[in-house]
Amino acid sequence: MQLSSIFDRFVEKSPLSVMVRGLTERVLNPEQLDEWFERTAEAQYTRDLMFSTVFDIMSDVVGTSHKSVHSAYQASRNEIAVSITSLYNKLNGIEPNTSAELVRYASGETAALIEALGGAQASLLPGFQVKLLDGNCIRNTDHRIQELRTLGAGALPGKSLVVLDPALRIPIDVFPCEDGHAQERSLLDAVLLSVTKNDLWIADRNFCVLSFVNGIDGRDGFFIIRKHGQFPYECLGKEKKVGKIETGTVYEQWINVTAEDGTIKKYRLIRVRLDKATRDGDKDLYIVTNLPKSRAHAKTVADLYRKRWTIETAFQSLERDLNSEINTLGYPSAALFGFCVALVVYMMSAVVKAAMSHVHGAETIDKEVSGYYIADELSATYCGMMIAIPSEEWRVFRTFTQNEFVSLLIQLATNMKLFKYQKHPRGPKKKTPKRKYDPKHPHVSTAKLLAARKKKG
């Protein structure tokens, strides 16, 4: 199937915009979203304002097509039959569980496309479903809520734990919490319920909690978690040196860990004597795992832990390329919904990159393509394209078969000019020279300084 001629100019000049809008129409069109919301929401209902409309407004803000919820509302006011107050009330009432289910739903839809495009990488450890776990605290918001107006302290609207699939390179689950001061560990019971057989969870020491690691083991899952200083264990025998990796020397020993019910678990404690200390000054890195030696050598475990940077890179991309933390959304439910929509938009960009990788090679896309310039083109082009192409024209993307849609994504990726999205890595930072200030001459003429430089040259 082919697109109508109305798409031709945008297919030629901005295939990226067509790809993203087509993805949204296929995966998250209004009918699908509203039907999904009716099945998922526990307390909220739709009457005058549909969930799909709220999602569209928030995705425009997250994708930087509009700077704020209010500006996005203004741009769509003719199509929205409610007041701005009603819109904010709707946002403030979205349940955190609904936001989390949106991420789970979208991840299933986008994962199928990434796999069809051949964009899924091999598992970091064959035979296991690797999951990277990390926490994200939403930054301070404006003091718009009445209770905040007299406070000088930063207002934290919530936090969440995010699960990233490193093979697909997308977030596949999220566990939101409205209490911005809550310990990340308080959310681990909910995470534990999602553990399935042959999962391999990789996480930092914040998650090295007795109930969590033993719970993963009890559900036939596996873990590689950096040891927390307060984690209780008993050493069995002497530590043995097992070899070198890129970052240091690896040692290993068996340990006993006593569960809450008195059951004794036998795990491995792996120590990496680092060649270079961490930012915190640690020279030794201790990792606890229940992986059997027959499935993963100690050096393999140490290398797998280093893959945690993948999820940290994802968080950096969310912050740098998208408006993932909207500081005007003070109510926790609204702020968490905004963050979850950002995770969904991030998934869409992963599908785009999978299509680009299919055409140009994964290594080229990873090394040369900048998420910032992708977001920048969408921000500049998307609104104009939506004016030029009526909404009913986009419905054709729903009628394609999976194979036809994947072929179209590849065709659009072929039309993309990579130089438009090229990274420009900066060189090493130079030491800033000490500045001189003469109170008698508070200003200088830049033109005179440049002329003096020219004379010297």
C-alpha cells in the first residue's frame, strides 16, 4: 500500500515527522487509547474530555512541539470542548497505576515493531531476560499549589522505578510513587510481583535489600546487584582471584545469606579491585549474584554489571532531548503522567532508530545520530505537517498489515538524510583561565580586543 500524494512533500523533506506521526496513529490512535483507558482506569471516567485528547496534549509538550500544557491547549482549543481548568483537573486526577499501565501497553506495541525491523539485539546473557532497574526522582516543580506558595523548599512531585530492556533499548515497565520523599526501596514489593522465571535483574546497591534479592531467587529469577554496606551475609571459605577485566581484577567467593523465614541461601560475592577509583572514591566494587557458575563466569558477571550505564543513558536522553519533567505540573499524578508519556515518546524514537539501523546499520546510528537533532526536527516540523495534512488522512496507517507498515518505515528511513542528525562530540574540556576584573574598567570593547589579537597575529 502507498500513501496518498498529500504526504509526498513531507515524505521527501521530513520523513522523520511522517514516521513518528504514523507510529502514533498506528499504536496510540484515539480509538485505541480511549478503549484502553476504559478497560484500565479504576476511578476516572470520560465524559466531555477523552483520555486520548489529554495524551495528545501531553505528548506535544513532552516532544517540545509546545512549551507548556497551556500553550498546547491554546493551539487545540477549537477541538477541545472543555476549559483549561477541566483539562488540568483531568491531568491531576490520572491515577499513577493508569500511567504505569500506559507504559506497559506501549512497550508491548513498540517491542513488536522493533523486533520486526530487526532492531532487537541479542540478550546480554543468552537464556535470560535481562532487565535493568533504576530510580528516577522528578525534579522540583513551581510553587503553584496553595500549600507550596509559602515554602522555600523544593517541591518534589514524585518518583518512580523504571525497568529497561537492554536488548530492545526501551523502558518496558515503571513503578510510580506520588511521594517525592519515599525511599526507592519502598517500591520493591511491587517490582517483585513482576519477576518471572529466568529474569535477570541488574541494579545498583540501593536495591540490595534482603527481601528483594531473596524474593527474586524465590520466584526462579536471577540478579546481579551491587552490594550495599548494610547487606548481611556470612563468608564461606577464602576469596579466589579469577582474572582481569577492562576495569580491574576480579575475585570471587561463596556467601550464605539468611532469609526472613530462616532459610539459608547460597550466593556468590564478586569483588572487582578497580584500576581507577569510582567518583565516590571506592577502589573495590562488590557484586552479589545468584547466577550459577555454570551459566556465568565471575568476569562475565562483573562485565554485565557495567551494562547498567544503558539505563542511565536513557534517563539522560529523556532529560536532554524531551521535556520529560514539566516543572509547572505540581500535582504528583499529573507530573508522573507527564514522565510516563515521555517514556512512551522515547519508545517511539527507539522504533525510528530501529528503522534507521535497518537501513544504515546499528553501529552507524549509535555513533553518529543525535537524539537532540531528531527531537529538534520534530519540534520544528510536526505542527506545520499536522496543519497541512488533515487528521483523517492519517487513518491509512491503521489499515496496513504489519509487513506493509514495517516496509513503509524502512522506506521512510531510506529517505532520511543522516547529516541532519549528526552528533558533534566535544573535545576534552580546557581549564577555565582565572578572570581579571578591574573595577575602574567594568566593561571592555570586544572589537578592540579582537583588533589587538589580529595585530599580535
